Amino acid sequence: MSCSEIAAEQLHDYLDGRLSDEEAREIRDHLLDCCICREHESELRCLLARLAELPTTAEPKRDLWPAIAAQVKTPDPFLADLSEAIAQRRVRDAANLVHGEMNRIVALNPLKENAAALLSYFTQWMEMGAAHCPIMPYVSYLKLARECLQRFPRSPRPRLSQIDSAHLRTVEGILAMHDEEYAEAINHFDHVLRLGDEINDPDLVAFAEGAIARAHTKNGAYVKAENFIDRAIGTALRSRRKEMVAVLSVRKAWILFQRNRPKEAAETYARAETVLRETDDHLTLGNVDAARGRLTRRDGEYYAALKAYGHALRHYKRCGSAQHPNLARALTNIALLRRLIALRLSTAPDQELADIDEETSRSIQRQRKKAFTHLRHATAIFERERDYRGRGSVLLISAELHTDSGDLDTAASELARAYELGEEKNDRILMARSRLQQCILQNTKARISQEPIRSYFYAEQARSFAEGANELAAKYTQNMRLTAHTFIWHGITLMNPHLLDPDQASKCYQAAYDLLKPPDANIYFVKPTGRDYVWDDLQMLGVKLKAAGCDLSPHDSGAFDLTDLNERARL
Amino acid sequence: VSNKVVAKIGAAHRPRGWKVRSNEHKDVLQSVRVDPDEKLVLGAKCGDADCVEALFKKYRDRINGLTTRMCPREQDAENLTQEILVHAMVEKIWQFRGESMFSTWLHSIAVHMTMNFLNRLPEPSIEAPPELSDEGKQSKSLDLKQCLDDALRRLPHEQRLAVILHYLEGNTLEETADIIGVPLAAAKSMSRGGVERLRRLMKERTRS
């Protein structure tokens, strides 16, 4: 062995006794031959011996005990148990604890010790699914939390300790999330993170990081969201909270899904689910099933998706409340699935019902009827919870259903209302989705209109809606699928006989195709992200472009095979 | 606990056909190791002042030893020791879940708070002459120990911390990594980098 082969690292391992007998012998042999390494080794050995002799203790010159004794207080076993149950996602145990001490929470006195921590853990518990449960008629836990927070003096709160301040900011952040004021929520949780080093409470820090990630997700800022969720998972991993890691992973998987990485998302969901199955955290388990429904829907497997959403509904109902917004969201998604199934049954997206045999027609009507029932149920929950985003989604799907059944005026008014809702809350995703649907509606009107002037007018409107949707989605959100969908409909609009612009349309087609392509796919792939309605629309644009004589290679997405779609729907 | 007992306990927990890893006995040893502070911690969690005082007396000098070596001023070190003990034994004691030894947990809190304190101060300069402690000023001829002490003070914060935990206090590298809250490789490079730097400093000193 030569000097160059002996890295300084190995010499240290040798001195620490971390080498195998064989390796240690080799080093010893080398040291006998080489005076430089021998000197290095003897210096280190001498230094380590001297270091070990240095004293490791030092008695303070002043007596520290009186200052510490003054602060010894009887700790609160309830808070310790509750925080532990929350971190381990033991939902039922946490609920029992909270119900046992409900009087204390109702009569919360902000001047008493641990008041901020009590309110903070109460709201964190609430976030596990109980927020919308009624304690008594018209009073939910959420309302109680709001009321308790108002008892604390308004900020700035100079008299609060740092840990109390962090707890109160957590409560304010959670309540802002419920109010859908995401920028405000991020501000509150950011404050908690700034105090993070001082308060030394990794559970609270992980919660705050996870909440910031959630707020960014809601705003469509997926890159920022992914950064924060990775930080949160790291914090939870370091404090060995595997249940918390699982819950945060579910959130991460959703972000991955939104960033067009469905395979990674599915794997992350599966890993998280194995841990969560050991707990009674039905809210998160429901979220996992709902996400699975979303993943299968994207693959065009609508019946499998329906089944997954059914599982999700069962989990949500076990949360103890039939009013949870997630339940309404699942219902909205089921309504969309039923609409898509009906659409596939009607063979081609815009075919007249008269051409279909009676049995299929009845089955289409049945699916649409069920979809409307789900939407009514969801609307009731969203109205009650004042969830504008949920109401917006319901309006969009309802408008789609009305468009399918030919009631175009109702659809138009619903879409206009959805856009207004998005504008009120500055929700660009909802605004872009509304504009996109308006574009689709105007396209339908342009196609069925008998008068050429009217038809031209509708086509022009469709173009302006498509441009608006595209600008909103591409500029203000990071939602790649939505952006792709707006490109597709911009292209379809441009293929209208009145506006015919195949060059521009094929540019739209290519932009959409690149957005839908998974990052790891090569150029020859056949199925970019599954065969759902976005894919179907892309193919429709492809067919129109080919008919106009455009060469789409190497971006050709394959033939528009309707018989295949029909068979899949029937299966 | 003897290795034989450990192997026995290990076997009882192992499913049939489970192959024993060569270092499995270490995991088992870890899990059967009883925390000597368990009862005192339990008392402290219930707010028993006697238990808190017992823990305080047991760990005061060790924590103060660490802060004294890390902080440039003795007064800061004592204030920091007090803050650490109040934080760990009064404010945060109920968050101690017994997943590690109490001493490790206390140490990691101490390290965390010390590093937070030091992050607000500039890193010590290698070139600058060592700050002499009061004793150093009194005796003009610096003995070797004093020399080493001063050289230690000139190491960057992280390296100094790793050297103290590993070489002075005798924690294993794994324990050191656990206490600082970094991966093993990082703890290795911090402590060994520190020692190499110390070696060079001491060599310069003996030459001069």
C-alpha cells in the first residue's frame, strides 16, 4: 500500500478502530515503511490522547438553580397526550381527549397558562376531519375555534412568549386556510417558521411547512409547494414521525400529480397508504382513494375511477361528518365522471341523441340524472361552508352537463357565474377553467347555428375566450394540463371554417402535446398521460388538422378511434 | 446486558426464517438499554421540583462544560446553560418521548440552542491570536493543555462542536451525528476536519 492509497480518512478510521482486521493490518504494515505517514499517525494519536484529557465539565460560577426552580410548574398532561395523538394520527384517541376537556376549551381564558397551546392543538385536531362537525345546531368546531381566537388580544401581542406566539399564528393560519385566504395563511405560517429555531418544536414546524405547501398548491404554485413539502417531510423524518411523514407524502403525491408526474405520484400514494392503514385517519385515507380516482380518470378508466371515489366517500363518512368539503369534492368528481361516461356512450362528443338506440339513450339519461343529484348534494355542502372554489367547480360541471343536453343558455349563465366567483377571490385556475368552458360552449353554438353571421360571431367569441383562458392558465398558474387544454381548444377554435388558420392551430397542437408529454417519455410514445377527455380533445384537433392537410409528425397522437372508446365505456 | 441475553431477546422477536444481520444485536441492545434517568424524567414531567433538581444537578456541569467551550464569553455560557436547562427540563420535558436516552435528547437540545446562539456571532478567525481566558492571562507560560484549549477555540463552530462531542466527551460518531442532527458522513467530516486543523495549529504553535 502506498501513501496515496492511504487517505487521511482511513488513518482516522484506523485510530477510531473502525477498520476490519485485514485493513488495519495493511495500514500497520504501511506505517512501518513510511516515515511521513508514521509521523502523521503519531501526531494524531498524541493529539487525540490530549483532547481526551481535557475536562468536559465546568461548574457554573453562579447558582443557576433558583432561576430554574422559579419556572418549574405542573405541566399539562392533556396537552402532552393530545399533541402526541395528533402527531401519531390517532384520530379517535384525540377526539376522546378533546371531548373530555371540552369545557376547558369552551371557557378558554387567554390569560391562563398554556391557553395558546390549547387552542393551537384544538385547531390542529380539528384539521384531522372534525372542523365541520356540529357541536350543537349551527355551531361547528370551526366556529368555536374562531370565537376562541377572538378572545386573545389583537396583534401585535407583545406579552406573549415565542412559543405562544407561534401557536397563535398557527391557529390564525389554519383559520385563514378555511377562509381560502391563502396569502394571509402563508404569512402566518411563515412567521411560525421564522420562530422555528427559537421554539424548537419540530412537530409545529413540520405542520407549518406542510400548511404553506398546501396553500401554494391551492394557488397553483406547484414548484414552491414542492419545495415546502420536501422541507416538511424532512423535518418529520428527523423527528421520526412516520404517520406525519405519510400524511405529508399524500400532499406531495398530489403536487407530483399536478406537475404531470403521475407514476411517481401513484408510488408515493401507495407508500403513504401502507402507513396510514394502521391509523384511523379516515380523512387522509379518503384523500388517497380520491386521488386514486383522479389518477385512473386521467387514464380514461372511468368505471375504475368511480369505484375509487366510492371508497373515498366511505372514508369521508367515517370522519364523523356528512358535511366535510372533501366529501362534496368527491361528489363533484363523481358527477364529472358520470358526465364523461354519458359522453362516451353518446359515441361522438357532439352527436345528436336521436341517432342512438333507445337503451343507450336511457343509460345516458340515467348517468346525467345521477350527476345532477351528486351536484345538488355537493352544492348544499359548499354553500353551507361558503366554499367558493367548490361552488365554482359545481357550476362548471353543471354547465358541461347542460351543454351536453342542449340547454346552452343555462350553461352560459352558469359559466358566467363561475368566472365571477373566480374573479371575486382572484382564483386564476377557476377563471381559466370558466373561460375554457365558455370557449367550448361558443364553439358548440357556432357549429349548430344556422345563420352564417351568427355562427361567425360565436366563433369570434370562442376565439377571444380561448385566448383569455390560455393567458390565465399559462401566465398565472403552473397547471400544465389546464394550459394544454386551453391550447387544444384554442386550436380547435382556429379550425372553425370562419376563422380557418391551420398554421396557428398546429402550433397550438404542438404546444399542448409538449405539455401533456411526461418528462421522461421519448418522442415515439403513444399514450402521453392516458386517454381521458383532454387526450380525446387533442386527438379531435389532430384529426381536424390532418383533414386540413397539416403534417403533425413527430407529434402525431394517433388516430381518433371512436369504436375503441365506445367499447371501453361499455366495459 | 450480555451478548447471549441479547441474542435470546432478539430470537424471541424474530419471525421464523428471519436471517440475522451481523449488527442486529446492536439494534436489540439499543432497545433493551434502560435509560438511567427514566424515573427522574417521569417525575419532572409531573412537575416534581425534586426530580427536576436531581436532573439539573446531574447535567448542569456537563452542559455548562459544552457551552463554556463553545461561547467566547463565560457569562454568555452560563446564561445559555440556564436557558437550555429551563427549556429542556421545564418547558419541553413533556415532549420527551423516550425514543432516545434522556442525556442524548438533552444534548441535542443544548447543541441546537448553542448553535443558534453562535450563528448570531462571527466565526472565529484562524489567524487571529487566541482569546485568552482569565486563567491564561494570569499564568504567562502557557502549558500544552492551555495551548490546546486555545487552539480549540479557533476552530469554526461546527467543527469545534463535533470535536468536543466525539473526542472530548467520547461519544461515538453515530451518537455525535444523532446529537447534532446530521448524517453520519457529515459528522465524520466535521470532527475529522476539526482534528486535522487542530493538528496543524498545534504544529505551528510548537514551531513558533
